[in-house]
Amino acid sequence: MTGTGARTADPERGTLDKAAAENFPVAPFFLPRAWRTDLMAVYGFARLVDDIGDGDLAPGGADARLLGVPPEQAEDRLVLLDAFEADLRRVFDGTPRHPLLRRLQPTVRRRSLTPEPFLGLIAANRQDQLVGRYETYDDLLAYCELSANPVGRLVLAVTGTETPERIRRSDAVCTALQIVEHLQDVAEDLGRDRIYLPAADMKRFHVDETDLAAKTAGASVRALVAYEAERAQHLLNEGTPLVGSVHGRLKLLLAGFVAGGRAAIRAIAAAEYDVLPGPPKASKLRLLREVGVTLRGEG
């Protein structure tokens, strides 16, 4: 990740450089160059919209200026998201203002991408400004339909491999990865006044918001996290046949996504489901082992 100065001077480069810090490989070296180029263009969009939604844009307002947002509204996330959506629409019928969206335009044309998955990611970040709690698991799944599933669909579209069955499996994997990330980031999300643990489940396990603000998790929080982790594992298992449905280097990429989720769940379990001190992280060795297991169709 680059420093603030570099991010302010070159918002496009600063956003793309964040790929190295992600939990999953964005555009690994073993993919064909054309795929890497297009996946990085999609990543730039997804990373920037998340940074807008989380208030993680670099100081200085460079992104707001690029999107045509006046300085007095540069801190208003909903205004920024509206401006970003307007610029996204220019990708499909004009010339976008932001360099990351100009980078995306050739990818959209080359791969015949549609606006829907991009609009879903914007809608998810807009929802984050308005909704901080989810009553039921189904409510959370509906959020993941916007916040996570479009990413997998875009990977399939960029690689020209989408079918209805692969999309269904991909959605299961992406939702699982989103839930796992929420489990890792309970403390960080609470700091943003967001809770992605369903309220109905919290009630069932006798967990309230003050329990989530503790330095370490009590037995009830651990039981709740274990329950949600098991749900994520079931979704991963449902989606794993996606890996066997493709071939070559794409198979390795998708195995990496599934393995990342499996390794993260193992790390959470190894921490005895105490996610409050910070996100439990899997080692690279564990991740490689899970890639091997996934490629062999085991587990």
C-alpha cells in the first residue's frame, strides 16, 4: 500500500497498489496478460467504490475533484457515490472523468460487460451509509448479493466462462468469502457503527452489542462466530464444484479463492473463534495446502 502523498498525487496508482494487500490474488502472474489487465481494471473500480463507501479516500480530495464533486461536498459519501455512478454510466456511453473508469472502459468493451454488476457494488456501498444492522441471515444474504457476488460474476465474464450453473456456484463462494471477512472484521466494522452478524442470531446466542466491543470474546460471542463460520463453510462447499468446472490457469485462480476462504475459517477456528482482538489470518503455508486440497477435489 502506498503512502498518503503518493495516493494524493496519483489516485489511480494508489488505488491499484492496494491489490498487494488483499486477502486474495487479484490478478496473479500465472494468468494470461490480457486477463490480468482486465481483472486489474475491474479491481480498480471495486477498490475505489469500497474506499468511497468506507471513507478511506486519501486526504486532499483528488478523487472528488476528478468526479466533479465540489470541495464542500467532498466528504459526503452519498454524494461521491452518486457522482461515481454517473461516471460509471459514462463508461458505457461516453468518456468517464476518473482515470480508473477510463482504464475500465476498454475492458467493458472487450469483454462485453454489462452495467449491472458494477451498479450492484455501488448499491452495496450506498446501503452501507444507510443500514448498519441486519435483522436476519436472509437480510445479510441480500446484502452479499450486492456487495460480493458481482465480483465473481465479473471474473467469469472477463474470462468468458459464465454459465448459469457457474454463476450459482460463484455466488455461493463469494457470499461465503464476504461472511468470513465480516467475521474477521467484527471489531473494525463496529468501529464504523456496522454489525454484519444477524440480530436474530445475536439474540439466539445471547450476544449484545456491548459484548462485541470487548477486548476479547466471551463464550457466547465465540459460539455465535462459530455458528456463522459453519454457515460460511457450507456455502464454500456448495460453491467448490465451480473449480472443477473450468480448466487451466482459471482453475488455479478459482481454487485460490476457495482456498482463501477455507484457510481463513481455519484461522478463525484456531483462534478459538475470538475475533475481537483483530482478524485471525491464515499463514501462506496453510493457504497453499488448502489450494492443493481444493484442486484435488478433497475436503
